[in-house]
Amino acid sequence: MLSQDRFDKIDRMFNPRSVAVVGASAKKGGVGNDVLLNLIKDYKGTIYPVNPKGGEIEGIKAYTQISEIPGEVDLVLVLVNAKFVPGVVDQAIEKKVSGIVIISAGFKEVSHEGAEIEKEMARKAKEAGIPLVGPNCLGVINATCGLNASFASKICKPGNLAFISQSGALCTSVLDFAEARQMGFSKFVSFGNKSDVNETELLEYLADDPNTAAIALYLEDVADGKGFLDIASKIFWDKGKVVLCLKSGRSAEGAKAVSSHTGSLAGSDAVYNALFTQAGVQRVDTISQLFDRAALYTTQPEPKGKNLAIITNAGGPGIMATDAAINAGLKLAQLSDETKAKLAESMPSAASLRNPVDVLGDAHSDRYQIATELIMADPNVDMGLVLLTPQSMTDVDNIGRDLPAVIKAAGKPVVCAFMGASAVAEGVDALVSQGVPNYTFPEDAVNALGAYVKLAEFRALTDREYPDAAACDVEKAKKIVADYLGDADEKYLTQADCRSIFECYNLPLLASGVAKTADEAAEIVSKIGAKVVMKVMSDDVKHKFDAGGVILNVEGPDAARAAFAKIYENVEKNVPGAKIDSILIEQMAEKGVEVILGCNRDAKFGPLVMIGHGGTYAELWKDVAFRLAPMQKISAYRMVRQIKTFKMLDGFRGAPKCDVAKLEATLLSFATMLVNHPEIAECDINPLIVHEDGKGCSVADARIMLRRVK
């Protein structure tokens, strides 16, 4: 959490009373001159150019070093060659400035030596209590106070969207793109290598920024997973602000190969999807998508439902929008008879009064206004889309100028899709300048509305508390884990070994025993008194079924002896040289739907929990969902319903419904176990059989890889 002092200093970076530009230059076209001119253009505070030659730069007295500056300095911009930057940071610390932004590059992004220098600068700044942004960044912009402390060619217009980017080069494109869409920003910052100030601290600062209604992020990684989760969750649920994120590096090529099912199914990006989902951060795939949604979220109220009304002056676009709406999970609103009657009084007889409502190609502004007002007043309508194609009789400019007042009065989210380019340009400008988002194509508009509905539904979710772990015997489990690990760095636990740990967390286990001889197997089967499954327990046999190490429906002592011998024979044949520890004998579970629970442990984010389609084909179907532990109750609820296998759990084609409540409880206990025992590096329960509703679940097979925490 940000201390009040650090919060105040970050705020001072965005609202400085004075800025020192170290590396300011009179050389036209250089960064030192461009940044200085950017500041001079709109910033009203005091500017101190710093250059070893002194003199004057752009008509402002220059100082040879920071220590010569007579007054206090809030913000220091560093533009000099990388080899001089550490000395500048030392001077800034000695001057007791409020913040430092290092635009200069040449640090950890180029060499190990650069990384060490960067680390040392950050250490000194943090020790002095001075926030440091960068190095290798664009800078910071606050249009509200005219601050363009960056090398972006122009300052953005003021707005209520904050933009945080790990990439400086991307920022210049984003600024140009936003200008074309008439979008403004409350704060705009590129933090580059994030040697000190990172995305989590910036999010925490923006959480309480009164000028920020929504936050857009471009990230390549997240420095502090738990901190990010806590702050982003607070912003979304407690502060009511939207966070959008474009995260690069999604490809599977970036994934580490691990031996567990979970690792092979996760891919490189699963941990980030889990993080964003749990934090209430809406992930986007493109810059265009990011701004499509941001334009909507920062101008229109949140939808109360998913019923969409479409108003159009052409049939084709209305059909396109309808198809897109269904694909986006929306519904076409059923207009009330009263609304249809009022429309019939106001529209031409040829107009279609069913949703989509076609006001015809000769519609002028008055017809669009009346239709929009009547339709958006209908209680069955939650949101609206106004389509326009520029036909010869269409007064596009007037429609664009007059519609926003009607839309604002509706109190519901309404967007437009004026389709075209130059023919609709003035009308679009009129719409956007009055706070109505416009989209070039109906599909883009509908997809943004669909995303807004999902966001509103997510915000309304309850059960965000963590499960009560009071019934778990954590201390006993810790001792068992320690005993198993002993002096080793790594220890593989068979299903039989896992049982004692699972018992401490009340995971649903079947009656069982472990046999090292055929006679012991016969005795155990007699005691269980029911059909059993017999499984080989061996570190060397990872896939028991494939090796012939599993025999089902064994009943009676004689059958147990025969199965015992057969397993040894199969394993010797299929996995030559495998060392067999024992044979696990377990009561056959009742029928049910098989799922897999799994975990591997990310070095930065901790345990990543998985649920998916279970059994021998888990890796083939790859029907999985992931979350980070610890997990809230709502996470388990949503995970179970995210996988396609849920249809089977919910009684597909008349089959009995399964005990989903017990599955959710088991998933939460599983996640709690992983949090309490960081030595559990990997764990799979496959399958977990989910029985008919009211009959619980059964762990049918499991494995754990323990690894010493260093």
C-alpha cells in the first residue's frame, strides 16, 4: 500500500509546481529540445533547463547542474546519456525533489551492467523516499494542468480516462489515435523499465484521482501479482471504476514446460487471464478494442440488462447488428405495445416498428430524435444502437448535432454507428464532441455494448469472501509435508501418499489400503467388502492406465491376488526398470462426471489452480479454467461454470444433475491447501468424480510434487 507521503509525491509528479529538465538543449530536433518545448507550450509552472554549458535555452535561464537551481524542484526529467544518469539521480536526491522521471534509455533493456546500474539508482531513490519513473520511458502527461513532460509531439486533451503504458513508443501512436477519436485523458504515463514506480502503485494512485473514471493499461508483465489483484479489485468493486488491459505476450511459445497436467494445459498466458478475471480487469486484444470500450465506459451509464434496441435507416446494417448482438450474448428488446403505438403515430406507414426499428432512408433529424426518445423510454429496453447510412436525403450533420441531447436524457447507454467516412465526418464529430461514442461498423458498437454488459454483471456478483479454513488441520498437514520432504529438495507423492495431506483438508476420499504383497491385497479387499480398483504406486509410472497399472472392478481376495500379480507383469512389460513401491487398493467410486483439479506454482504469482474435463483425455480436450489461489467463493462458482463440462454436470440431455455445490467446496479446499503449503509445486487430482446431486465427490486418483522452498 502507498504511504501518504509516497502518494503525495506521485501526485506532485503529475501536478508539479516546478520542473527541471536535465539534458535540455537548444539543438532543434533533439529530445532535449523537444521535451523543453513541450513543457513551454502549455505548462504554467516554473521550468528549469539544466545543461553543462548554462546560458539560456529557448529564452529561459539554464543551470549547469541541479544543485544550482535556487528554488525547490518538484519534478526532475532526465534526458542525458545513460552513463551520466546515476550522477543526475544523486543530485536530485540531494536536492530533495518530489519525483524523478528518467526518459533516457540504455539500462536493463540492453545489458546486465545496465540492469545493475538501474537497480542501484532505484534503491537510492526508494531509500530517499523519492518516486522514480523509468528509465527508458516516454514520460508523464497531465493535460488538466498543461503538463507535457514527455517527448510526445503534442499534449492530449483533458478527459476522464487514465492511460498507463509499459511501452513508450506505443504511447505516441495511442495519443494520435485518441486525438482522431476526440478522446482525452486525465493522466497519461509511460513507466518503461519500472525500476521503481510500477503499474500497481500507479493504479493505487489513480484509484482516488477524482478526474479519472476509467483506467486503460498496456502491460508486458506485472511486477507484483498480489498487489495488483488487491488494488485492481478495490478500484473495480469499491471505487466503481473500470480497468481495461491490453497485455502482450499471449503465445504458448513463452510457456515453460512442466510435468503436471496443469502446466501442459495452462500455456504462458493462463496466469494473467486468471489474475485479470479475479481482479475485475477487462482484458482486450487490440488497441482499437481498448478504445472502443473506453469510449463507451467513460461516456455512458452502465447497462441494467442485456436487452438492446436498434434504430436504423437501412435494413442491411440492422440485420448485421442483430447477428452481432446475438453473438455478443445480448438480446433484442421486445418493444411494448404502447411504444409501438406511439411509433406508429410518428413514423411513416412503411417504417418497420419491430426491433430493429427501420425509420427509412429518408429519415431526417426529427424522425431519428422521436424514434430514439420513444424507444429508449420503453422499460423493456436496456441500451440502444443508432445506425445511419449516408443516403442522399440524410441530413447527417443535423442528426449528429441533435441526437446527443436525446441520448443523454434517456439515462441508458446508447451508441451510434454512422457508417462511412467523409460523408459522415461532420455528424460523427458532433456526436463525439457531445459525449456519444460512434463506431464505424455495427459489429464494433455491439461488441462494446456486450463487453459493458459482462462488466456490469461481474460488478454485481456477491460471495466475494474467502472460505473459512477453520475445519482444516493445517499444522498436521505441515508436519506431514515436512516429513515426506525430509532432507530432499524434491519428492514425488503417489496417490497413497497424498491421502494423509488431503484428509487434513477434508477432501473427499474413498475407503482404501496399501498392499506390498498379494496376501496383503487380499486382506484389504476383504475388509473393504466391495468392488475395488487396484493401482500401481511408483515414481516411475506417470500414466498408470497406459502402463497397465490400473485394474478395475476387483472383487474378493482371489481376484485381488491375481490383479496384484497382473499389475506387476504389465508394468514390467510397459515401463521396464520401473520401481514399484506398492499397490493402492481403493473402493470403486459411484458413477459420475469426471473432472480434473490441478495446480502448478508460478514464481511470481503463486499457485495457479485449474479445473477441467477429467480422465485420460484431459490434455486432449483442454476444457479448462484457471484462477490464482487464494480463491473467493465466487471464483469457484464461476470456474465450474466456465468449462464446457459444466453442461454434463448440470444434467445434459436428461442425465441426473451432479453435486456441483460439493465440487465448488472441494475446489476451495484444494486452493486453501495450496496456499498453506508452498512446498506443493504441482498437484493433480484426476479424476475427481462428481456424483449425483447430494452424493458428493470422490478423489479417484492424485499426485503431488513437493519441492523445497528456497
